Amino acid sequence: MATRRTTTKPPKNISPAPAVCSPCNGSGMVAATVRVGRKRRPVGQQDGLCLNCLGSGLAPDA
């Protein structure tokens, strides 16, 4: 009886997952501290658009 040859399947071309923006962690929003008064004391935070990825959540260099 002849020996049975098995071949491996070639790996599929799987595209890598898109890189996540590091300052906003992929959300597209970052917290900005709000300061008021003459001494510029911090009062709270408000959400703002991430200027690194412009709100897309994907890293611009990838």
C-alpha cells in the first residue's frame, strides 16, 4: 500500500487589524481640563475631538 502524502494548506492572507490611536484608545475623544479664574484653577473636564486621529480612532501612521 502506498504511503499517504499530506500537504499543508497555504496560509490565507489575513489583513492585520487597524492600529488603534494611542492618545484616545480608539474612541476618538479625549478629555480636556477646563480651567477658570485668574489663578487658572482646574474645575472639571470636557470631551474634545482627538487631534491625533481627528476622531476616527485609527492611528494615522498605520
